[in-house]
Amino acid sequence: MDLYGGHAVISIGHNHPHFVEALKSQLDKISFYSNSVKNSLQEKLADKLGQVSGYPNHQLFLCNSGAEANENALKLASFVNGRKKVIAFKKAFHGRTSGAVAATDNPKIVAPFNAGHEIAFLPLNDEQAFIETINTEISSVIIEGIQGVGGIILPNDSFLQLLSKKCKEVGALLILDEVQSGYGRTGKFFAHQFSGIQADLITIAKGMGNGFPIGGLLIHPDIKPWSGMLGTTFGGNYLACAAGLSVLEVIEQENLMSNATTLGDFWLEQLSTFSDIKAIRGKGLMIGFDLPDELATLRNDLLFKHAIFTGEAKPNTVRLLPSLALSKTEADTFLEALTAELKQTVSS
């Protein structure tokens, strides 16, 4: 039983029939289509994403991964305000491609972000450190809706509200990295929506394609595009759009965000009854908890004794990022296995 889904990639379940059929419907058309020409599936995907996400007026740029989405977001912010400095947060993870920008010698494509850019890494939820750092030289502030690789660490609602307010005051753009925490995983479409804020730029990928490579950038409607502003070789191809559209349709038709809330709340409540489990945190089906050193083998025990796969963050954090289509029976099965390994009883 997969309770990790490739870092939250599997959003609607392995081999969901609607997803599989959507991809099959495009296979005989691959040789006839070029992703360089806007296609009808791109428009359908953008419309459905705007409708389901609560961002109907944001523009959609399609790419291939979360790293590419974040890189384009940082670059776009610099295009908008002409600044070079960025605020990010410790223990965050936004991808592996920043070197591509630094190694590109083309001012039109990379400037001004590449030209002597500086990144300040601040402690998450440290309001005073942020207030002391934000100023009119900052191009953008990038933050994860929930830190995934860092161990399922949640930004405070008040902290996100402060970021939004200060960014507006100084003309910086607020970038919400929802690559792992988005697409209904927390019970809302994006994790930052719990705080009541709206972001200038939102990056998406992972669960967007349920395993098919696709990423995207939602862009505030006040940002006007110009020819050559952003580019991609494979972004927005027919197969990717078909995959992305089918994921949104399943999330909507099967009420998977509601399911994420229900089963996530159930897990959080039940996990709190295990005395050996520490610092339980998360929203919806994005949950982490810490283990003492003497239980460091728990993940392997769950895998090899019960065939249940979970994620981790160093040193001893277990991460749960299952499909949003997780059933109550599967949720119970995990708790039963956990009980067997921790030699405790959980109330039903």
C-alpha cells in the first residue's frame, strides 16, 4: 500500500481508469500535434483549473516540473519589478534547476534575476526576521504552502498574512510553492488558502498529472505577458494536458478534497493516541510525525512486515502523502499496522 505517492505525485490513485482513458484518447494524435501551437486542451485545462482552484482570473503557463515552475516564477518576478533579491525560508525545497539560470548567457532570457541575484534564507514563521529583511530591493518572496521535504512544517496563517501585506507594501511578488502541498491535498485546493491570502504567483506540479510529467505557473492577471517572456519545449503538450484535465475532473467528481479532510482529520486524531509518536502535524492528507531514535526502524518495519510504504524526512520524521482517493479501510489498515509495531491500541 503506497502512502507516499512519489512525494505526493499520485493524487487520484495509481492507474485510475478515467486518467488512463484520457491518456489513451490522445495517443493516436501525437504525431499530428505540436506543443508550440496553442491547443484546445490547454484552454480546457486552464479553465477547469481556474474553476476548481479558486483562481479563475490567474493566467496559466504550462511547463514540465515543479523545479521549472519555480525557476520561471523567480525569473518572472524579476521581469516585473527589475529587482534581484529574493527571500526564501530555511528547510524549504524548491527544485534542482537554479544552476540552469546561472549558466545561461542570454540577458533577454535570464536578466535581471541572474545578474548578481541574492537570496536571503530566513527561519520559517520568524516575523521579526522577515520584517527586518523585506524592503524595496526585494524582487520576490518564495514560500511553500507546507514544507514537505523539510518534514511537513506549516507556516502560521498570521505569518503568511504578514508576507502578503509586506510584499504589497514594497512591490515584491509573493510566490507560493504549492508543488507538493497543492491540488487538494490539504482539503483546500492550495494550502495557503487556509490563511485567507491570495498569491501573485503559484507554482504547481506533482499531483497535477498523477504521475505524468506536467507543471505550471499561475500568474496574477495584472502581469501582462509579452512574446518570449517565458518558454518551454514540451510544456502544454496534448498528453500532459489530457492528464492534467482528467485529474481535475476526478478530484471534482469524486469529492477528493472532502475525502482528504475527513481522513486527514481521522489520522491526526488517531495518531495523537500513540504516546511514542511526537510532534504530529499536517493538514488533510499531508501529515508528518517524529519518532524517537529507538523507533527509527519503523518505516522499514511497516514496509517489510506489512507492505506499507511511507515517506521520510531526516532524521526520524515519517511523512504520509497518500492518494486523495485513500479509503477508510486503507486508513484503518495503516493504523492497525502501526499499532502492531508500537504495541499499542488505537481507539476506533
